[in-house]
Amino acid sequence: MAPREVTNGDHQRVVIVGSGPAGYTAAVYAARAELAPVVVAGLQFGGQLMLTTDVENYPGFAEGITGPEMMEVFQRQAERFGTEVRMEDATEIDLSKRPFTVVTDSKTLTADALILATGASAKWIGIDSETRLQNRGVSACATCDGALYRGKPMAVVGGGDTAMEEALFLTRFATKVSVIHRRDALRASKIMQERALAHEKIDFVWNSVVEEVLGEDFVTGVRVRDVKSDETTELPIEALFVAIGHKPNTDLLEGQLALDPTGYVKIEPGSTRTSVAGVFCAGDASDPTYRQAVTAAGTGCMAAIDAERWLAEQCIE
Ligand code: NAP
């Protein structure tokens, strides 16, 4: 199929905010429905998969693929059918009247229908020393920063799949990886637990929380507190990777549509419809449960179909 001509006008039938698997899948479907969507991709385009190493669980990639490579394929596929991708952030979203408004750094777009696919971002522990030493040994992305600390001892905070994935990845560079977890049981899936527990370079600091990240200009260690005995110990490390879950990227939407108490966009079960007619949500921004690339892509497809049907009902051609 020949690529469609890209529309550069400010008014669009469909604007998609976000460029992870949900946003790009919504774009593929909306573009093939001849809605000529615009994707406001964000400066950190590609979403969380840009921070992932190997994606081994996305059907169709039997040998695995890296996250960034996968997102490039998604983008190419969306563009092939006439999606316009803008590599800039949405700075304001106005859902109070139709057409909806999305302000970016360079222009104000209006849209008959809006698909929100803004995803989620890494959570931080919330201590001052963590903020002070960010990018000086403290990171939330092993893929991005792990190699910087080659040959050094490192630690990962968290007990979920992300923490295990980060710890396993870091074994390529670290002399030793300590996983600091606040309980004595992991939340991660069995297979990831087994891999991490069996790895000779990984050890576990159970029932413990990071009380302080140590170091003046760069991380030199962490002080951890055993939550059972209240004892503190210092662990000499030179990089700390925080992997304790995610927060939905919905700050721009606050007060404009229904969010749950933790900030996830509420959707009507079995659909991607939000509390505002004509606004649809896909991917991690409305999914505190599954949070997988493949489920995000699935709901991205649903959002495009929901938007297309809604536009047809409104007779917006
Ligand atoms: P998660 O499953 O929510 O795990 C977060 C971990 O951080 C938990 O172990 C939690 O402890 C701990 N934690 C939370 N807040 C903390 C705090 N303030 N201080 C210390 N520890 C804290 O998040 P995730 O690991 O990012 O995974 C999210 C989803 O993505 C999951 O569904 C996961 O399966 C999926 N995922 C899959 C893969 C894969 O299959 N390759 C890779 C990455 C992620 P508690 O256990 O005590 O609550």
C-alpha cells in the first residue's frame, strides 16, 4: 500500500499522545482507517521499551528483539500508513471542550478524538540523597547506565520482575550485584526469580530498605536498614538502580477526567472509553495490572477502533 500523504494542519481527526506500543499500535490502526493520525511522541519517545534490554515475550519475535529496535519497527509501521509523528512533548491537554486541544512545544493541535497513551514512569524511593546523586551513580535504568559502572559493585532496589531483569543485566558489568528488597519473598515471576537466585554474581539483602545513598559527588555506598531488627549496615557500592515500580503519566489530565486514587485513567470495562466522550486511553496509563508491551499494543488497537466508531457515530468525517 502506498504511503498516505501526511496532513500537517493543526486540526486533526485523531491525535494520539504517547509513542510506546499502545500509541503506535493505535496509530497503525487509525492510519489504516484513513484517519491520518498525529502522534505526539514526546521527547523521550518510544516509552518504557526504550529503557529495556531484550524483549523475549512479545509474540512474533521468536529470537527476541531489543526494546529500542522494537519501537523503531512500531514507528516505521505507523508511518508507513500515513501517521505523522512529532518528536515533542505535550505540555498541555484541554479536554473541557471539543475539539480537544493538545499544546506541544511548537504548536497547538486540535482533535475531534484523542487517544491517551502516555504510559507510566519509574518510581523513586523518595529520599534526598537519591535525588542529589541521580546520574552520579543513582539511576532507574540499568540498560542506559549500567555500562558506566563497569567493574564496580552495584545494587538494585526492588523485588519485582524489573528488579530481577536489571540485576541480571548488570551482572554483565558489575563485580557483584546486591538486590535490596523490603520483604523476604520476591514478587517477580518464577522464571526471573530462579535466574536471579541462581546467579553467582547476585546476592540478596532481605527485609531491608535504603535509608541513605552515601557519597559526596558520586555514590560510594548505601546505608540499609533491616526492617525487622532495625539494624543499619553500610554496603559499599558505586551504582544504585531503583526498580520499585511505576507511576502513570497522567499529571496533565488531573481534574479533567476520572482517574483512580493512584492516578491511572479510569476506563469503561471492556473498552478504552474514558469518562470524557471522544477521549480514549490505552496502555499503561490505564493499566495498573498487566503493564506488558503486548497488552499495551492490544489496548492501542482497541482505542483506535473505539475512536473510529465514535467519530462515525458523531458523523465527523
Ligand atoms: P512491581 O511488580 O510493582 O514490583 C515493584 C517492587 O518494588 C516490589 O517488589 C515492591 O515490594 C518494591 N517496592 C515498591 N515500592 C517500594 C519502596 N518504596 N521501597 C522499596 N521497595 C518498594 O513492579 P515491576 O517490577 O516494575 O513490574 C511491573 C510489571 O511489569 C509487572 O507486571 C511485571 O511482571 C512486568 N515486567 C515484566 C518483565 C518481564 O517479563 N521480562 C520485566 C519487567 C516488568 P513488594 O514486593 O514488597 O510490594
